[in-house]
Amino acid sequence: MRAVRTRITAGLSLAMIAAAGSSAAVPLGAASSSEQAAQARPDTDGGVESLGRGAGQGRVLPETDRILVSFKDRVPTATKDTVLQGAERNTELADPDIVRTTGTGESVVKSAEMLTPAEQRETVAALEADPTVASAEPNQIAVGALAATPARNPNDTNWNYQWGPRDIAVPGVWSQATGQGIVIGVADTGEISHPDLNGKLVPGYDFLSDTYHSRDGDGRDPHPQDQGDWSPGRPSRWHGSHVAGIAAAHTNNRQGIAGMAPDARIQHARVLGADGRGYVSDIADGVMWSAGLPVPGVPANMNPAKVVNLSEA
């Protein structure tokens, strides 16, 4: 199981749909100033809230408040609790609690306080020293939604600006295939209403498991709407729709851009939220579900994707 998780984690920077220089247009504005003010000053008693907004842009944040633990087969719940209590006594793991199980069967253990890299290593070592634990690793917080950010304000309302698709002569292959009957999974910040994408979506899912990142007031749910990844001083990028537009925007409709597979459908797995952040375990579950694999506590995907795009920074 750990090998599966590691392969998914190592592949965070790989995009399985490669096209550049085009995007669906984005809605004007971000969240209201009152919403920004409220979310820019979260509770800082502990946990992920203490990171604040807008900090730590990069591939992964150095701190995390969650550890992934793979217990050996048939370990009872009481024994798991005992193992975590032992780690709490001997490390900086604070008030540990198993909050859910991942798609690969690992227990997501939440700490009441953030753990530094050194504290993460100490906690992992303590957990793996227990004979009931097969493996443990930090559940890092990935910071994505940076790959398609332009150096200046984009102007993607005309094919003439789509230099990437033009350079690789995409129109030349449309006589052979346009994505008809194909579902493209987009594991990213979620969906928005947009004229170049409306009518092309199949039901997706919101995999953000904590309200700090989700900004929608709850955890996982069947509503993958993008709530914006803005932080103070920086507007939202609407990266999930950027990717969806590159993949399958309506084409020959006299507006917006041309999609690379214009007859394909899009399915959003929302795995990134505030500041473009998301736990690696949530990202992995979102990719697995998109591909049609079962994830505990999540309804089966009735429209599994043929291709899944994961284009994080």
C-alpha cells in the first residue's frame, strides 16, 4: 500500500495532458473583502490554521499536522489507540486522532499541533518501532495551482493567442479524434460556471477533508465547486477550470478558446483549496476515485475517467 501512495506522491508534478499557452477565461474578482478578512485571520490555537494564509508557496509545506499510518492486518481499534498514545508520550504528536482511512487503507492521524520536519521524523520513527505498524509517513500539504499561472494577465479569448496548440498542430488531429466518449478527470481546485465549460461536466467530488482548505464549511462532499485559492494580496487563479479549458473547452463557438479534445467531458476532483493547498492523502484519493478505484466513505465513481490530469507545481 505504501508503494502505491509513494508512486502517487512522487508523480505530483506530472501532467498527463500536455498542452500549454491556453486557458478558459476566469470569472472576474475573488471572494468579498469580508470573506477575505475572516479567512485571513483563522483560529491559531493549533493545527493547520496556525500556518496562516498566503505563506509557504512551494511544492510542499515543511510542516504538517497529519501522519499516515499503515497498521498491519487485523489490528483492533483499541490497539491502534494505544500505539498513538505511546507516540504522544514520546514525541511532539499532540492529542492524536484517526480522522479517516485513505483509499489505500492507511489511517490518517491528526495532531492538534503542527509538526516540524524534525518532529515528523521523530514521530514516524516512534510509530514504526511498534510491531503493529507496517509503515508511517508525513501527510504533507502540497501547494499547487502554480503551473499555469502566467507572468502577466492572460488574454486567451482567441485562438491566435493559443501558441502551444498551434505549435503542435492540434487541429490536424481533429479529423482523427476529438475525445468523443472520453471522460477527462481534473484533480485540481474544482469547477466554476463558465460558458466554455458549461454542459461538458459529469458529476465530480470534493475531496478536501478539512474546512480550513475547503472554504465551503464542510469536509468531503459531492460538490466540487472551486471556492477560490486567493490569499491576502493575491487573487484566485481558478486553476481547475484553466486546466479543464485546455483539455476540452467548447470549440468553434465564437468565444473563449479551443479545447484540445473538444468533444470530451470533464470530471472535477477537488483536491486543492485555500492557497492552492491540499493534503497529499486527499490528492491521492481524488486521483484514485477519478480512475474508478474505491475510496472509503466516498460513493463509487459512476463515470470513471479515461485520463486523469494532475498538474501541480
